[in-house]
Amino acid sequence: AGFIGPERVTIPQWTVDRSVDDVAASIYSLSSSAPHLFGKQLSAFDVELRGLLNATSNGRDFSEQMSTVALDIWRSGAGDGC
């Protein structure tokens, strides 16, 4: 098909530190727990969620181990730099 490759680029595992606010935001970004789905109970849920996160974290950030990512890149062999 005129493509050259693949060239594999691997991004190794890394750790991301997340605050209570970061974890709460990630929960609300899911389609299954989007804020509008809670209706009038959003405020009560948020208070309980943050209470659990704060009690669990003991004032420290949470750490999340991200998975290794591998990309296979195929390039055009047309010689046009694309």
C-alpha cells in the first residue's frame, strides 16, 4: 500500500500523583458518573466521596501506575515527507 514500517515507539510505565480533587474530577469525567446523572443528590455524593478520599489519603496524594504504551507508526513511502 506504499507505507514504510512499522516503527515501534514504546512509552514505559510511569507513575502519576493525584490529589483528592484530581481523583474526584476523574470520577466525574466518566460517562457512568457524570455530574448530571446525580441530579439533586450530587452535593451529598460529592461530600461523601471527598470524605472517603480524604480519610483514605491521610493528607497525601494518591499514586496511579500508568501502563506501558506501544505505538506502531507506518509512514507514507511517497517521499513527500508525510
